Amino acid sequence: MLVLCAACGQVDDGVDRSEGADGLRGLELEETFEAADFSLLDTQGDRFDFRAETEGALTLLFFGYTHCPDICPVQLSILDAALTDLAYVQRQQVKLVFVTTDPARDTPARLREWLDGFDTSFIGLVGELDRINEIQGEFRLPPAVIDPPHDANAPDAYYVGHATPIIAITGDGQVRALYPSGIRQSDWQHDLPLLLALNSTAAGASGGQ
């Protein structure tokens, strides 16, 4: 599985948008694998059991942080714009789950306010960084790394190096594709209907077992 990782402030180059077997412009996995089953707290303080809460939905999972100067807000802005182009029924089948890699600064209130600036339906999750890094490992991503503060007089002014892809997971719990930084709105507009079709097929197959 291809892993793209960068400190915020850097942008991944050389994104291959050639279409895979299913016509996706994202980085389609040659072999799907089962998404991790984990629990964290949402921004309301309630337990969020990932597999149970996302069953049947096309889930887009992103690990990042609210103080990110570029990659995280750009990724979410581009995706949010593409999601608004979906028909209402299609949009209801998609869940965006954002897991903070900066729990020291991303309080539930801060995370909720930040996500609401994109879409109030976006789900924010918080937890201890060690646990979040374990979860990233289960998705075959590298751990987040806290960089030293860039201003000695401002210890809270630091960047977080983290894996940049948004992970596409169908409702049967299978990881299907990655969408790294550099993916355009037009790529999402092209892929979202295809991912929803994959999701419907997966749901039908699992329902028939």
C-alpha cells in the first residue's frame, strides 16, 4: 500500500491520477483490506465505535489537525465542495470522519468549531495520541510526529507531521482507495459516484451472505 506522509507546510508531488480497474482517479488498492475496528470519543464526548457507526456507509477517514496551515484545510475544502454536488440521497450515504493527530490543542470544542466551518455533518474524533497512532498503524499509515516548536517563545506553535491521504472505506468495512493531497475537486467529482456504486455493490454482497 502506498503511503504518503508530509509535515504540514509541504505538499505531496507526483500524484498518479491514472484510472484504476474501477476507473478511480484516487490511488486504488490492488488488494482491499479490512478497516480497523476502533473506538474514540466524538466532539460531544460520546463513544464512537467506528465500524458500527459507519456500517453501510461510504466512509472517508482523514487523520489531521486543526492548526494545519495548508494540507488539512485544503483537503477538506476540496472534498466538501465535491460533496455538495451530490444528490441529497447520495450525500446521505457518505460519512466524513476526521481524527485529530494533535489532541493537546484540538479540544472537542475547537475541533467541532473547525469542522463546522466545512460541513456540520463531518464527524470529529479525539483521543490520546499514542492510541491514535496505533489506529493509524492498523490502517497501514505511519504515526504522527510532533515537530519542535518553531518559536521558542511560543511552545504551542508547532507543526504535526502526519499521513495525508483521505481513506475511502465501503460499508462492508473494506479499505478501497487513498486520496492524497494534490487530489482535485474534479477528481472527487469523478470518483464519488464510482465509490458509491462500489459501496452499493459491497452492501448487496454482504447482505446476501
